[in-house]
Amino acid sequence: MPIKSIKSSPTHPEGHYFIRNSLFNVQYSLFILHLFQNLHTHTNFSDGSDDPEKYIEAALIRGLSALGFSDHSPLPFKNTFALKEEETGRYCKTIAELRKKNQISSLHETNIKMQNAKGKMQIFLGMEADFIPGIGLSFVYFRDNFPLDYLIGSVHLVRSGSSSELWFIDGPDPATYDDGLNVLFGGNIRKGVGAYHRQINEMLTTRKMDIIGHLDKIKMHNRGRFFSETDPWYIALIEETLELVRQSGTIVEVNTRGLYKKRSDSLFPGPMILKKIHDFNIPVIISSDAHKPFEVSMLFNETADLLLEIGFRELMILTPSGWNTVSLKENSI
């Protein structure tokens, strides 16, 4: 069955999304939401909208098995999106208190629906660490100084050679992306995308993270304007990066945010890269990159359907005893 894009409908207030079965042209979903967890969550400690407790309430309502908080790591320059260094301790303490409050009372209490009904779920403390060569604290610093359960490594700001200027590839305004490309790379998209991948590759070879965030975020404001994801030079960059991901044992998140925010035409990463990730036998998780409570599980079922269609049979999950896998096949209705 050919893989189709996830499309959106304006009829649902939070955005209703589905995958079309190209053979029967009907909507379908194979998975029960409570089998999933979201480990990519931003609160008002960084650039999210609400207190952490609001996200737990939303995750319980939506039947998730676990929720992980991953606010942006502190950065040594003025910004509006990262944790303030002096607030990092309070962030960790807040999540620890919420974990205790929502702690599952018995290891034998394995029924997720029962746990949720009692207002209980697994809570994990993480951080999304920005990697900018020569700028910011090391990933080791965060691991050694804070009681993190996991670390997401991401690139949002691309450094241009020895220059201290940074290309901001994220955010809602494509003009920021375009301006940075023009000023720092002379409008040459191959130079810009190459710099992004060199930075990702350096992160993979010099830093230790559990998860790599939104691997192909560089495409977000491209929307087919500057390059095609089928360009041989782009595919070569992707394959080089995926080999480093495989060697490092890092988990790739399948990030739904670009789609439900309508800032991307596909998931991060998209179907072409997901097929290669499957071929490379690299483990994956599904994350929503939630910045608002109602976003904690958006497009999860639909993304699981797509992964199954590509050939994936397992997802990684985080447990109190470490990383484990959950079978997609066994979880089908």
C-alpha cells in the first residue's frame, strides 16, 4: 500500500488528522492512545504556555501511559525560549514533586486505564539540550548536575563557520529563516543545510544524548522553495547523519509538531527519512513537542499507523528501570 501524507481538517477545534487508506479511501486507526507516552513537553519554565501540572492533567484525560518534561536547556545569551539558569533547580524540584504526587502506588498496577482513572501516571524529568558548537554548557554538565531521566539533543540555531552569528531555523516566521540564510550563507541553501548537518553530526559524535530531536527540522520553512528532499546531495547528507545515529545508539523521535501546527508538510522526520531509519534499524519514539497542554498526544495514533505501514514493529518507551520496547503489532486493535 503506498504511503500517503497525513492531512488535516479544519473541522476539529484542536485539528483533526488522519491517514487515508489508498486502497479503500477510508479513515483508519490501528492504535489505542493509552499505549503511548510523550517525552517532548515544554512548560512555562521555557517556551511552553502553562504550568507542568496542566500538562499532566491533559495527559491523564488523553490516556497516556507516561509524560516526560523536556524544557529547553539554559543558554548563555538573552533569549525568550530557554530555561533561565537560576530557574533550572526549581524546574527539576517541581517535576520531582509532581512525580511523587502522581506516583503509581504499586508495580503490579499495570492497567493504564486504571492508573489514569486514579489520576496516576509515570512522570519523567528530561531536558532538551541545544547544541551550538563553542556556545553553551555541555550535555555532561546537565547530566551531572541535575537528576535527569533522559536528554534530548537538538539543533535550533546553526552556527556559520567561525562567526558568532546564528541562523535560527525554528519559530513561526519563515522570514527569519530566509533572512538568516541570506545573511549568513549568501542565500546558498546547500551551504546552509550542509552547516546544519555538520552541526548535527558534531553533536552525535561529541555529545551523549538519549534522543535526537526533530532530525530534519531544517526543512520546516523550506516547503519546497529552496530544495527538494529527493535531491541527491540532500539524501547523501541524510544518510551520513543516519549512519552516525546508528553508531551512537541514539533514539530518533518522530515529531508531530510541524504537521499539527501546519508549519511542515510532513512529520520530523518525513516518510523518505523514516524509510531509511527503518532500513538502518534505528529505534524510534513518537513525540508531540507539546507547548500547550492539549498538544500532548496530537497525531500519535496516525503516526503509529504510518510507522507500521513503513515496516516498523516496535517503539521505544522509557520506564523507571530504563529504556524498553513496545510492540506496534501487538497493540493493534
